[in-house]
Amino acid sequence: MKSNRVYIGLDFGATKTIAASADENGNIIEKIRENTPQKLDEGMELFKRMIREVSGGEKITAIGCATGGPLDWKTGIINFLHMPEWRDVPLKDIMEKEFDCPFYVDNDCNVAALGEIEFGEGLNYNDFIYITISTGFGAGIIKDQKIFRSSSGEHPELGHQTVHTKKLSDVICRCGATNCLESLISGYAIERHYGKHAEQLTDGEWNEIGTLLGEGLRNIIVMHTPEVIFLGGGVALGGGEKLLRTVTEVIKKQVKIVKLPEVKLTPLGYEAPLKGAVALAMKGFE
Ligand SMILES: [Zn+2]
């Protein structure tokens, strides 16, 4: 029986936004990518246009959205820390009025973790952690196949732990604290520290990044005991096997007291948040 269900996934990033339509099995039908406007009204118009375009004029069943910044997944009010116009935006209300269908929005790492369960390898594990290393460093924690949420609603920020570093002076993180892991190994940190993009790093420099990441994962492993850690985002996927080798060496050496989890690159690649957004549209916050 033919079904006309159309789900929309929106990966709303600080620089790029991707919209995709998917069928009831989550297969992507159409996908478009645009630069994210800094201005709020332009952004809203663009999102609506992108969603309409990928839906091909069909009635939309539900929309899922992955985004950054502090947000309230229940009310769907979002904030973008580094985009001043994008504060306290009632994205859920706006989109539900516009498209007359449910709109779900959550932290991009939580959403990518949902994508891992629906379309990747996440279904094989009860407890796992999805980590994105791109411009920043974020994580989604899955416990018993559900997103772990703190009772305050605050999203756990695993990138703002600190690790051993041989640096002589403190590095100030974008959050204002010193020597956060994010301020040492994320895309913006790499540009600041090495003066180049992650893809231009030498093997030795990747080794430095991998060592710091390994120390960070060591902390995460002993505190959360995940069965597996999936790595995604441009820096992690760019470093690839090279990065994984160093990370694995560090955690093998440093994690003695709990079972060593597998650390692997996400099988969903660069599309993890987008696929997750489709999964969120299909499943909602069940
Ligand atoms: Zn920080």
C-alpha cells in the first residue's frame, strides 16, 4: 500500500542549514543545503522555503530539527550563543503554526544519537555516547536507549571538562572557563592553536589532538561506563582512523578500572545530525 507520509529533517547549524524530506522508512527523498543567515527574520523565511521545497508540495507529517545552543526541548524555544538575534526564539510554535504538524527540536548531539539508534548501530547498545567534534565539542548520552536528561533541563556539556595539557598558560574557552577540552581540540581551537584547518594538520599534530581527546574520553568512560562511543563531526571524521588509533592507545593505557568500550566513527558520517532529525520527526520524543 502506498503511503504519502513525508517527514522533514532539519540540521540547523551556525553556518550551514540542511533540510531533507524522507519517506516513512526514513529514506531521504530530497535534500538542500544553504548558508544560515545571521538575521532571524531571514533565517525563518529561509527555513520555511527550504522545508516547502523538499516536501515537494506534499502534506508534512512531522518535522525534526537538530540544533546547537541552549534550548528547551519541551517548549521548543532555542538560543544560539554566537548569533545575537537568535535568542529565545519559539521555533516550535512558529513552525507548527506554519506547517500544521508536530515540530520537534533538540540538541544536535542528542538528535545525532537518535539517528544512531534509528539508522546506525545504536540499537545494538543500551548505553552509549555520541560525540560531535566540529567547530565545538558536544555529546549526547543514551541510557537504556533513551536520551539522558538532567532534571534541571540543562544539557550535559562533556566538552567543557578539562584534561592534562603541557601548555604553559591557560587557554580561555568560549564558555569563559579555562582549558576546556573544547578549547583544546575543537575546530575553532585547532585554528587558533595551529593556525590552520583540521584537514591541514600533520600526523604529529593529529597525534597531539588524539592524545588530548583520549584523555577526555578516559574521563567520560570512567564516569559514564558507556558500551560504545561514536565520534562524529568534521574534526573527528577528518582525523578518521589516524585519530582513532591514538585515542585507542590512550584509553587502553589509562582505563583500568572499568570495561573498555569500543570507540568508533559514526557509520552515519557527516549526515548523522540530519538523519537524526529525520528519526526525531518519525518518532518524536517517545
Ligand atoms: Zn568551556
